[in-house]
Amino acid sequence: MNIYSSINKFAGITLITGAILFSSCRTKDKINGITPEIKNYGSLTVKVSNEAGGQPITFGTMSFTNAAGNKYSVDLLKYFVSNFTLIRNDGSERNFGNYKLIDASDTSTCSFTLDSVANGSYKAIRFYLGVDSLHNHTVLNQGDLNPISGMVWSWNTGYIFFKHEGSYINDTGTSKILLYHFGTDAALSTVDIPITQFDINSNKKTLYIKFDLNSLYNAPNTINFTGNNFHQSTELSDRIWLGNLRTNFSSSFTFDKVQ
Amino acid sequence: MKTNKLSIIITAAALLLSTVVIDACKKDINPDAFTGGTPYLLIIPSGLPKMDIPANNPLTVEGVALGRKLFYDPILSANRTMSCASCHNQSYSFTDSNKQFSTGIDGIKGTRNAMNLVNLGFQKKFFWDGGAADLESQVIGPIQNPVEMHESLANAIHKLNTDSVYPGLFKKAFGGDTINTSMLMMAIAQFERTMISGNSKYDQYVRGVATLTAQELNGKQLFEDASKGDCTHCHVLGSTFSDFEFKNNGLDSIYTDPGRYKITLLASDSGKFKTPSLRNIALTAPYMHDGRFTTLQQCLDHYNTGFHYGAHLDPVLSTAVKGRMTAQDMTDIIAFLNTLTDTAFINNPAFKHP
């Protein structure tokens, strides 16, 4: 009897152990504490198109004119989009905690996929133009935050949030260098894109947004490149420029469509 | 009996289920997966504080050895002519002999004196202005600096990945078949954390195994005396000999190099530089961020009478009396500073070219 009672106990313990193991495996399948249900969740691809004055960016040609009247070119255009957040009609938010480096010269970098996005109606998008302070105080990162991208300062630990390098024509008609390296914690810019309403479902799983350089240099602060063409975010003289660009980022991104 | 049979069946079924479930869980585990290198036993001499080693970069025998090889290997410079050790020479406590400024691979001189690489593992920010926020991130500075090794990170990593030896060494230290930037930074930082000095004559005196002369003891007292040397406000006595904070020590009232200000853009940080450790100070001339002083006597003269009353001068110095030290006081303080030389450190075979 004693032996059998032990076996019974053993059976019980084994069952419980099995159950614990089974449930611990199950936990792994949950994402952020929500068990995905195939019908209500899916992946969403976000595609960013880069333009200047509504025209696609062409590189290395003096093709664009900003609101201040400066003709300019783009040799390099890269920036970080992070902590992409979708805001539902009921006001609830989902921050995907992602870090994406967009290189306008390489369309394969201009889209990213968010997993387990709830189907439904949404009213706004929010993200950071830049890298939050949690990840901005070390460059010991891989993926899109790998410092090999050149989007870091080597003398001042942190990410260059936005880089535009090219040239512009100054007041006397001379072509001059244009170098904008925008960053530091204080420059982290929150981009809010309010939208009347958009739906995400199995037929609408690609979200298109546009970034426009001319808008960045236009509103609400008009950026004139003359005498203002070289900024690395490390001088007191960069401060006004930093503040102006930081404010302008929100209006430089617009919602296009979901399809 | 029925009950007993049933319980056996239940037990068997439960065991089977557990096994299946355990196996299912195990599917994620690769038996060949990298489980980490051999833990490195870091010995911290008594008198020094506990070292906070980041959890994401524990010291391993393989990682430290790799970092040491990289520290001495010119592969990290663009034309393979300079390594970290080119400007950080062990014989001079890892400074650049007696040079005011070091010369990079393109023959261009920098604007700041090569720093003393001692007890880095106890420090939080690096470079004279603290621009590097951790020891790992510091690594990419000199590699990419145009007046130092002038190499791109992408090319440095490419050279390491196509080298005949490094991929195997990195794999032993960090696992994986491809070297990445994090592994490079982690390896060098690991080696640097082992570069500990704590066996100077002064340390031996604190442990009771050496005696200081009357002059050295007097120098120690003057070093601490707030009305004389007043050195310990910044160069904390007894362990690291620095608070590793950023201070304006009155070198100039108009700054050619704004120092910490370049990092924070705070006007109050103008002309501030990191307090350097005084360990091995007799070996690290010239002194100050720009190497303007060639002797310790000049440094003491500066703190005694030479400092400028600028807007951002450190409060401790702005209230210090000019001329408070006699010539003999300064001579005695220098005698004490000479006891901070750690010959075991500059001769330690573990830090030499492998």
C-alpha cells in the first residue's frame, strides 16, 4: 500500500510538474501578455517614402528649392524612426518599441514590419524621430542601432538622429556644403500624425507615410541655409537650429494611405 | 488493485507527458550554442573600490586575451601603422611618453594629451570631456578619429572578419561566426578593465608593508590639508586618486578648448575637464588636458598661485588662498606623489604586447 500511495503521490507531482512546464511553454507564445488570435491580429508593414516638395528624392543633383529660396541637393539622407506607436479610436495605444534606420537612397530600408497588430480602427500614429535616452547613452547595440552605420558621434556617445549631407547655392550663387547632423537627448523629436480614421485588417495591412524634406525646412520654422549650412549639434550656435528642426519634424511626416 | 493499476497508468502517462513537454521546451536550445567563455578572475587589490562590471560584458579569459591582442594590433588603423598602444605605452602608465600631443596615422597632431589608462574599470565617463558614456563606447572614438587611427568602423570590422586569426578568437570569446562592432568594443573594454594599479609604495604603506619617509609623510599631510595642498577635494586620497568628475581648474579665463561644454552645451561646463587619476603621476608628464606643464612643480605652482579667476572656476579653487604653499611644501607634496608610482603595473606581463 505504501508503495502504491507513493506512486500515486508521484503521479500527482509529475502531473503538476507537467502542467507547470506546459503552461510555462505557453507563456512564451504570448506577446506582451496578449495571446494572439489569428483572426484579430496580423502583421502591418509601414512604408516611408522620402520626398522634397512632393518630388521623389534624387541624389547628387541641385534639384530642390526650400521655402527660404535656397536651391539644394541631397547626397545623403538618413534618419531614425523609433518607438512606433499606433493609437486606436478608443485612445488605447500600442508602442512597438522598434528602432528603424531609414536610408532614403535604399528603399529596402524604408519599410518595416510590426507584428501582432490588432485589427480595428485607428486615429493617430506617433513615433520618435531619433533614439530615446535609454539607447542613446551607449553604442553597444546591434541591428539598426549598430554604430557601423555611421549614425553615431565617435567623440560624444550617442546617435545622430538625422543626417542630411549635400550642397546648396548661397546668396552670391556659389555652391557650398550643406551638412546637418541632428541629435542629442534634448533634440529627440516626437512626431504626431493625427488622422481622421484608418482601419487595419487582413485587406489593409500596409501603412504608407510620407516624409518631405521641404516641409522639414519650412514649417513652422523656416530654415534658411545661408550662414546656417553646417551643424553637428555640438556648439552653442547649434541650439536654435536644433530647436527649430525638432519642432518641424512633426509636420514633415504625413499619412498617405492604408491598403 | 484496480486503483493501483490505474495509478501506474496515470504515472506513466504523466511521465510521458512531462517528457514530451520538456522535449518541446528543449527544442529552442541548441546543444552547440555558445555558453560563454571561461570566467576571468579579476583580483582587485585592497584599498580599491568594488568594480561594477556591466552584466552584458562579463570578463572572460578569452575576451581579455582578445582585447589585449587588439589593443596592440595596428589592424584597427586605416593603414595598419598604429594601435592603441602607439599612444598608450605601458612604460609611461599607458600615456604617450613625454609628448604633449600624439600624432595620428596621417601625421596630424591631436589637441589633447593622451590619457593615463589606469583603473579605467572604476570610471564612468571617458575622454578629457567625458564624451564617451561607457568604456565600450569609448573604443570607437580613437579608431575613427581622423587625427588618430582614422579608420571607419565598417572597414575595421571587415579587416577583422577577413583576417586569418581573429574570427576564431572572437568566436571563442563571444560565439558566432561573424565579428560585429559590439564584440570589438566588448573585447577591448574587457582588457582595459583588467589594467588595475594598486601596488605603489603608497599602497604598500597603507597595507603596512612599506614605510614612507618623513618628507613623504609630510607631503601626504599637506596633500590633504585644506589650507595647503587641498588636493583631496578632487584627487580623492587612498583609492583611485580622482573623483572622475569634471572641473574647471583655472587654466585659462578664455578657453581655446571648452572641454565638457562640447558635450553638454551647458555654459556652466565651460573649461571643465575630467579629474585625472594621480596614480603613476610621476610617469605621465606632461600634465593637464593640453599637456602644457612638463613638471609636477609647474602643476603645483599653478594650483598655488597660477590659476585664473574665470566665471566657471571650481568653487574649491576660487576660495583657495594664492601663495598658501611654501616651496618646501610643494617639494614635499611632490615627494608624496612619487610614492604613487606602481612599477609592478608598468612591468606587469599581463598588460604587455602579447
